Amino acid sequence: MESKSTAIYEAEQIGHYLLSIPIHDSEKNTYIDAMQKLNIPFSNYEQALWNSMLKSKFKMACIDAGLALKDPNNNARRKLFTMLAILEASPNYTQYFLSRNFSFFYLFKIGAVGIRAVLRAMIGILIVNNIKRKCS
Amino acid sequence: MQLKYDYIIVGSGATGAIAAHALVEAGVNVAVLDVGVEDEKYKEIIPNKDFISIRKEDDNQKKYFLGNDFEGIPWQTSKVGSQLTPPRNFLTQLSKKFIPFESDSFSPMESMAKGGLGGGWGLGCYEFSKPELDAIGLKESEMLKAYEAVASHIGISGDKDDAAPYTLRDLKNVMPVSDLEQNLNGIFSSYKNQKNSLNKKGIYVGRTPLAVLTKDRENRRAIQYKDMDLWSDKDKSGYRSWMTIEQLSSNSNFTYHKNCLVIKFREQENGVDVIVKRTDTNEEQIFTCKKLILSPGVLGTARIVIRSFDYKKEQLPVICNPYCYIPCFQWRMLGKEIEQRKTGFGQLMLFLDEDKTNFDVGLAALYSYRSLLLFKLIKESPLNYSDSRILMQYMQSSFTIAGVHHPEKSSATKFIRMKQNVETFTGDILTGQYILSDQELQTNENREKKIKSALKTLGCQPIKTIYTPHGGSIHYAGTLPFSDNGEKFSIHPNGKLAGTKNVFVADGSGFNYLPAKGLTFTLMANAYNVAKNVLKNE
């Protein structure tokens, strides 16, 4: 486990990537606790992916999308998944996870998100392949 | 400590609790020997509120939704038991340590909890048909009376609809059916509109009879639709076997002994010695009784019987329903809010009975998805988590999960085997093999195709089929098949273990066949009959 400040930085980056908002200290602390308890092991390749993901929200999204197709059980994604679960199990972010009545026009947003997800996956696959090549 | 009783029951699960109840009511002196693991971590911290209120208000929710050690965040798990929520994890606690099982092809779930696997039961109650009971080796006339007695004890709600021939039959002790949630109501309405054409194909849809109260009874409340059923039993609306054990504990003729792992029995002139190894002190204790009733579950019973017969036979048959689940998508629910009042139990069933014999019927239990939390659904998506969250939040109300069970019978490639192993707590280990023949696989695949086709007709588009390892249905039977020829390692239909004078088996060890329908209600009814037979045998 890295230092506490590194873990806090990770929590902030992941939280911002997942929900596009800054997250509370309580969720950052839960993330630190989770990382200590889960002790997720990283190979050199996974560490390289992770370092790249932390550089920007855009890269994190693309690499996550690329891995979702190519290597969904990669441990780099496990960190994101753990934070996703932590955010869902917090009353601060309930509105991001519970169902609600969406208007018809929300379908346009859904369509746009779908297209963005595909584009992120295409770029992500290129980045993931590149990192894999460098690590092998 | 008193070690001598008239009747000793091994195990406190669905069958042990019912057998104990029948004996205690008859006024005889009864003890239950059990390991008796209980949830000490989460029970007290889960508020008695509905799911939505908890999600919006409780700062502590991460403790029980995710678990103290984050064990509720699954990763790369398709193993049996991974569906248990952290507050239900105690059901399998200590099993690996005290009753290990090794196999590459069979992954049964076993419990050492107070109330046994009944603590995680989906609460579906089905009376088996006459052809099914005949194939199992049970007498219909006796079972019908036992079904009524058990229904009266545990409380069952249901409806006499098209599925009644496969579920309640003519059961009289039934409470009004629970309110059907929106997601499943759409499917049920669709069925009603196309009933004639579906019935011609052998498809019948109806409400699942559940061991859930819809009227208050003693210290149990009618269902409150809080959707916390997979996490907590606060209102005791759904029946759990530990409730019977707790109820019996106030009787002077009943004793519950915890931390007792029964190793074997030894018949004496006028009774039975029960050899126990305590799980808290590792010490051996010997209880004695006039009659012994084994009900620790079929694998537990197999272990005790093999040891008691000096390992003369180490390999026994086993059967377990093949199971898969099919996430489906319902367009009509897209972008809708899931109602606040709902339950986590499966409320609707689809039966496939092509030749209309009420035998070898396939079934799909239908569930909506909410209280298991969205992140687990997001994980299954092939997209990045951030975009997937937005899409899944929108689509969440549209997901219906169909849990498909197949009927099953014994074959030479499905067995368990006991091996000596000095490193284990009991000095031995159970192993097993579970392989379906090509023909069985083909039959099951054909059945799944027909069920998927019916789901499509009902507006439920199947997305994919997820197969669990053998053992995933958590329905086990057939290790000591019913037989009246008195051969060792079999059970007489009255419940007596062949080759013994005073040992009975009240769990599913004798069942020669497993219908696709859940067997818990039938197991309980059989346990009730075994208890009555034990009393007659006095």
C-alpha cells in the first residue's frame, strides 16, 4: 500500500472520474481502509496502466473502457470498482445510483453516453495495447 | 451438562427444526445438537427501515452493504455462495474449517449456522405432484397431510392461479398473496393476455407461494415491503428455521446444544451413543438417546453414516439441480422509477410442462433487481464504469433475473466420496464428482431455449445465460436412496436408516429424484412425517 497521501489522491481522482464531482473525506477514508484490507496486488503491467490512469480523468476513462473489453478482471479496474461500491453505499451519493423517473428527452443523453463509451473504448484499446507492448 | 435425552436431533436447519417442533409438541424430551454459528457482526447495526430510507439516511450502511472487510464487493467470483450478502455470510462460516469438501466439478454450499441453510432460503414453497413424489420415493397421501401441518407452522402466502398445479395444489393453509411489484406485474399481465397460446406450448405463469406472512402472527409481522429481505430478518415476516428453534427454547422438554459437531453414532442395546467433537474446545463428548434423528443436510448425514458404518462404503450417489440464471431486459420498464414498497423475494414463476404430466417440469423463478446494489450490475457491463453507471441507473428498473432450475436424477458420474485425512478436524474429508452426460446437457439446453423463447414472448429479452458451478442450486439429495430392501446405506421410506434399530434420517438423503421446484417445503414435510414415524416406532 502506498502512502496515505497517494491513496487520498487516488480516491479523489477515481471519485471525480466516476461521478464528475469532488468526493467527501469520509469516502476517501473508506477507500484508504479498503485498499489496506484488500491489498490488491499489481503486476508491472497493471502498475503501468494504473500510473497512466492517474494522469488524467480522460485517460482513466479510456483505459477503463479498453480494459472492460479486453481484460475486465484487471486489478487496475478493481480499484475503480471498489470506489464505485463505496460511493454507492454512502448516503451522500444516493441520487447517482437509485432509479428515478427519467423524461423522454433523457434518451438523448443516454444515446450520447453510449457513443462516448464506444469512443472511449476505441481509444482505450490503443492505449492499453501500447502499454502492454512497452511492458512485455 | 445433561448428556442423556429421549430424542436427539442433529442439525437445526429446515428439517431439524420441523422434526424438533413435531417431537416437542408431542411432549417428549428432545435435544438438538448443532454447531450453531450466528451473525454477530451485522444484525444489530441494520436499521429496521426500508431500503430507500436506509440508502438516503444511514451513514453506517457501508458496514453491512459492503462488509467490515469489504467482502461484499465481489471480484472474479462465480463460486457458490458468492451471492450471499455480508449479513448472510455467517451461513457458510466455519464450514471449510470443520466440514471441508474438495472437488473440481462439484461446489456444494454447507452451513453450520443456527437454522442452517434455511437462513438463506428464497422462501418458495411448492407441493410436489404425485408423479414427482412417486419418483422421489414418498407417499402422496402422507405428504399431503404433512404439507398442511408445515404450512400451518411456517405461514405461507400464495394464490390459486394457473401455476397452482405446480405450486400450492390443494393446500388449504394459505394466506392471501403478497402485493406484486411493478416489474413482475408487467410480465404477469403479458402472460394473461397471451395465456391460451402459451398454455398450448406448456408454459404456465403464476405467483410464487412464499413462506412469508401477509398477516401478523404472534411475534412475526406481516410483510412490510421494505426490500431488505436479502439483508435482514428484522420483522420476521419470512420464515427462518432459527425462529422455530428460538420458539422451542422456552419449552422445558427442549434443549439446544451449541458448538457440537456430531462425528458418528454407535448403536447400543437400548439406544444410541452420539459421539460429538466440540468446536469450541476440540473435546469429545458422548450423548445418549433412545432415538437419533439425523438432519444436518445430506452431505453432513453422509459423513456421519459413513463413519458410523466404519467406512465400509466410501462412495455414495448425490443429486443436485442444474441451475443457471438469465438476466433479461424489459423495454416497458425503461427509465421508470422502482417503487419504494417492494420485496427482494422472487414473486413470479414460469413453468415449462410440455407433455402436461406435471413431471420433469422446468422452471424459471423471476426476480427484479435493486437491493443487491447497482455496482454489481455495472460490473457485468462491457463498458467503462463511469458511463456504465449512467446507463445502468437508467435501465435498472428494466432488469429481470430468471433463475432456471432443471429436474435431476442420479447417475454413476455424480457421487461423493469420503477420504481419510489426518489434517482435518474430523480426520477425513469429503470429495466429489458431478458430471452431466451429453444427453442431460442437451435436454437442459433445449429446456433453456424454450424458457428463453417464452420470456421473449412475455416482453423479457434474455441478455445472456450465466451458469453456476454444479452445487449452485443449493438443492442436494439422494446420498442414501429410499429403499425398502434393508440394504445398508439406504433409508426405509419411513425414515429409518437401514442396518440400524433407532437411527432415522429426516433430511433429503433418501430422495431418489429432484424436481426443478425448490425442495425445502417438501423436505420439511418429510421431516414432519419422519418425526411422527419415530414416535410411532416407540
